[in-house]
Amino acid sequence: MQFSRRNFLAAAGAGLTVLSAGSAAAQTANGKIIAGFDETKTDIDPDTPWKPVSNRKIKMGLVGFGVCQFATQFGLQNHPNVEITAVSDLIPERCAALAKAAKCSKTYPSLEEMVKDKDIEAIFVATDAPSHAKHCIEVLKHGKHAATAVPALFDVGSAGQLLDTVKKSGLIYTMFETSAYRDNCYAMRKIYNAGGFGEIIYTEGEYFHYSVPKIDSYKGWRIGLPPMYYPTHSTAYYICVTGGSFTEVSCQGHKAVKTVVPENNPYNNEFGSETALFRTNKGGSSRMAVVWDVQGYSTETGRNFGETGSYLDKFGGSAEADGIVSKLKLKKPQLPPGVEAGGHGGSHGYLGDDFVRAILTERRPLVDIIAALNLTVPGLIAHQSALKDGELLKIPQFEFPA
């Protein structure tokens, strides 16, 4: 199913710039706000109000409240269609903090205990990234809808199991990829679906995130992390624009300084940056970069160049393409009362609202299981290519049954 066939929220008219405070911004050990959480500026159309689709409240659980405190960053605890029924974190102090932030009195010592609660309909998994697939499979097997922080998985071998579990469950699965609701990616998706680009010939995506000082994490999973294990903020600029996939990749890695990627790390990784050239399922190409070791610049952004039009900082194209785009409503609609746009370019609230609406209307979310795998797995294959000095490697393809 292409994104153009999904029920997206529209955006219209004159823009309204909103600076959203959101939940408390995530910080490193020295008190510095983590890049991305400080980006709350976004354009919202004041003339496109949020419209409820139901009066029902979804009983939801939140799990994971580490340094990024992701469980409450997406506004689910403030959504008018959500009741936070229970929360969980393995560390008691963090679990208590999560309960306070979510205004929820019921706690569980682990996700494995939480999933047994028959009152809970859905769970947002904000645990350590290496456990995302395992935890979402556990959630789905217990008959609950699942949302997860990025990336979907760290192991290509678990992709099939996760996909099969989603298919068999018939439940909603979504990955909260923030770039999907950045203003530029949102606009590009609307333009692509309307035919403004024609076919995309070339795409660029960039995720630059300097890794010193180190961000604390559960069992140190971020230490030495291969950049392409965390590719989704870059790959979103093709996958979340077109609904397509990558079919092949050649990737180059840059050996990092020890302060960024220490020796003898859990991944046996030496790369502080990786740049991949992907072939797309439409015959185009995409350059996607993930960089840990460049100082003075942090970004999550991308560009698309098409047969009839291109988008850098704004759209430009043929007279026909410009005519198509001039009629589009490219600004994001308003969010539910009490839900703020949040960080990562004002994307957080939109991802949370999309998950809620997908459950209430029984439709696929924007970043469904296929999109999640297409965003994540190519990066894992790209890292294997980098280890083989850029050897061209095939990427597995994923789809729902016809």
C-alpha cells in the first residue's frame, strides 16, 4: 500500500509558527539538551483544526523512561482519546518518575508484567533500542497494539519474526520516526502524492549527531553504535515521502576517533560516520549519511529531486508541477487540545496522534510495519557493505500479502 492511498491528515492555508515546550527536554549527563529535543519550531495551520474521530479513550501503557524520557515525549498522556492505565521501567526511580510525568498511579516492574494486564489495549515501547523488536513482539502476542521508538530492530534476522507477528495479530504496529513529520518531509510527501515530483530521481538524507559527551543508555547500548544501525532520520526522506523501498546498497565508513567510538565496544565497530548510496525500488538513487563524529553541526534533513520538480528548502519545478503544488495545503493541521508538537521539528505530537487515530479508525498508521522495516533494515545491510569496503549488497524486501 502506497502512502498516497492512506488517510493522511491535511494541512491548509496560511501558516502559524508554533514553539512547543513539550515534555522536559532530554539532557546528557552534563546537562546539555540532546540534539533534536531542542527543535520545537514548526508551522501549523490555524485554520485547520483537529477533528475527533471518536469519543472513546484507549487504555494505554507506557514503558521505558531512560535519559531521553521518550515515553512521555509524544503527548500520549495528554491526548483526549487516551487514558494512561499503567507505566513501567526496570529501574524503580525511573518508573516512579514516569508515573509522575504520565499522571498514572499504576506501575509494573517490567514490560513482561505489564503485558499481562488485560485492561491495557496498547503500549508505547520506549525501551532500549536493541530490545524494541523483542518487546513489540511480546506486546502484540498479548493482543495489544504497539508503538515503538526508533529503530525497529538491530538484527536483520528478527525482521521476519516481527513482520509475521504483526500480520498474524491483525493489530496496529507503528514506529515513531520523527523525520516523517518534520515540516519539509511532510510537505514533500504531500507533493509526491499529488504528482508534483513525478518520479524521484535522486534523494539525500542526513542525520548528523555528534556523540561526545556520550549519551547515557541502558547497558551502554549507544557506546560504539554503528551509525547505520540508526539510519531512520535519514532514510525517512525517501521512505516516508514515497512509501517505497531500497533494493541495493554500497556504503563507505569513516574510522572514528576513540573519543567518539571507543575500541573494544560491544559492536566491534570502528566507524564514526557511514555514507550509503542506495538504489530505490523505482530505479532512482539515494545518498543517506549518518554521522557521529563531525562537530559544530547537527541536523536531520533531506532533499528530493524529481522528473518534474525538486525540493531543497522549498519546491521548484516545471510550470505544470508548480501549478499542482500551488493548490496543495502543505502546513500541518492543529493537534488535539493539550497535545504539543514537541521536539524533532515539531513531530512528536503528530506521531502520537497518528497512532491513536489508527487504532480508533482501524487503519494503517503512517509508519506501519512495512515502512518501519524499509526505514531500518537498509541501514543494517549498509553497515555490512561498509565492513566489506563498499561491496554492493541486496536489501530484503517486505510487503503485506496481496
